[in-house]
Amino acid sequence: LITTPIKRGIDFTRGKQIRTIYIMVIRQGYS
């Protein structure tokens, strides 16, 4: 499996979006 910088960037962006959504869900749960 070859990991190109572009794929790495896409995975990083996707991970950041998932983390942001996760944080928003947690905050809504605590409100």
C-alpha cells in the first residue's frame, strides 16, 4: 500500500472533521 502525500492530506482533513463533529456531539450531550 503506497501512501501519497495527497492521500495523507485527505485522511488528515477527514480526521479533523470527524474530531470536530465528535466534540460538538459531546458538548451537546453535556448541555
